Amino acid sequence: MKIEFNPYKKEANNNEILIGLGSCEKCINKNKNFSSCAEFLVNNPIKYQGEIIVIEDFSPDTIITIYLLLNQTIPKKYIEYASKWENGKSDKDIFKSYGVLQNALINSIEGNETFKIEKSLEFLEFLIKNNYKLDNIPNNDNPLYQLAINKLQKEYKKFDEILNSSKIYTLNINNTKTKAIFLDDVNIIPLIKLLLRKEFTFIASFNQKYKGTGNDVVISVTPESGLNLKELWENLEKEETTKWNGNRPNDNPRKIVSTDKWNEPWWDDMGKYTLIAAPKKIGDIYGSKLSYEEIKKIILQTYKGE
């Protein structure tokens, strides 16, 4: 098995399978009918024949999908967990959560993409064999679990520092006063995100490190809040198009629920608008011409921030 991390890929070559990317014949991706890649694969089986597996991220959904692709079977509760996680529904106990532990594990392993995935699959296999509940994984002696839990304990200590260095606002979203936080250059691992969700309904993350991947600007509200960011998405798209001054790339549109005009639109969360993310890189150019300060200004103007 060979893994390649390439969040810009849209079409699979003959010797590739894409996970979380594109909409081609050999693309395994969530869409308006399937909440996760794992759910898509269950309903649209693909036989693995040694292709290079190209991934967008190292999320629980990606790991569960690769396991299913390689083994052709996995207990149903793992598919359900992948979909739950992709829908933004978090586990109550962050230190017993597979999604949180998986992310911590990835950030603890030294090595290339293939090695990271191999170790992640090894951890998942351990959980399957022990029939653990994915939202209630007990303390155990597994070396990969210990690696992940030690990472979580270190990250937990950084939470107060993040709060003290971030901007906090009250926004008026859908006529609802909403507590919001703007984060600059913070690595939003699931542990930190879950801690933030306990205090803030709206999170806007800006991280230059991920510029061009679609993850450098991620703006979200908790799905449980019943709020949506459609008005913000529309305003960002309007300002984005203006900024391109008639030259916004549209020769190979990325079709999403809200638009099919541009090669790289702002992500609309499949029309749910609970999560908005920046356009990805298009070849050698960035998909967005808006600066982080301009995006922040649009948020505050849209929702009358104070």
C-alpha cells in the first residue's frame, strides 16, 4: 500500500484511488447523499487492486474508509461513527474519543504518509478486535494508544494560552446573539476544537501554514445550534469575485451545492452552511485573493460583531 497526501487532486489517474477528493469513477467522497467517505464506499464498492491511495487528510473518516477499502468489511458502527464525526457531532469525553485520539496519534508519529496510515490502521484494528465503543475507549496499554493519550495531555495544557491570545466577539447570527472566537495560527486539533465548542458557538480559524489547502480559513458554527452561515458565504463569494476583477478562474468549475461557476469557490458544507472553508490552490495560484484581515472584516460586518 502506498499513500499520497494531496488535497489539490481532483481526478484519479489509472493507478490511483482518491479519498475525500473529486467526483470521478475512482473517487471516494462524501456528497449530498452520503455524509462520509466511508458511507459512500459502503454504498458504492470499489475493489482495491494495489492503486496509490491519494488522501485529503488523516481524519477518522479517511482511516475507516481505507480500512474498509483494504478489507472490504468493517462493523457498521464504524461507518456510523465516521458519518457522525463528519457531521460535526463530537464525543462527550474528549480523552475517550476515537476521533480525538486518532488526530493525536497522527501528530505524534514520525514518518511519511504511508507509515502514518499504517500505524493508524494498526490502531483501528486494535479497537475493532477489542470491540471498544468509539466514544468510550478505556485506558489500555497499547503503545499507539499511549502515544496518543500522552499527546492529548500535553495539548490540553495549552488551551488557556490559546484563549488568552485570541479575539472574542459577540455576533448576531440569524438574529441570535452568538459567542465567537477568532484564532490566528492555532493548530486546531480535535481536542482543542472540542474544548472551544464548550464555550463558543462560532469559531473562525486563520492559519497561514495551511494556505492553499482549503484549511487555512475555516469558519464554523456548531450543528446543534441550528444556525447557518449562508449570509456570510454569500458575502465572501461576492467579495471574492470582486477581488478577482473579472479574472476568477472558471475553465474547470468545482461543482458544489451553492454554485458551479468557479474552479475554487468557498466551501458551503454541501449547502448546510455550518462550515465555510477557503478556496484551494489552483495550479500555482491561490484560490482566494482575500486577505485574512479582509475576511475578518466581512464576518464582523455581516454579523454586526461587537
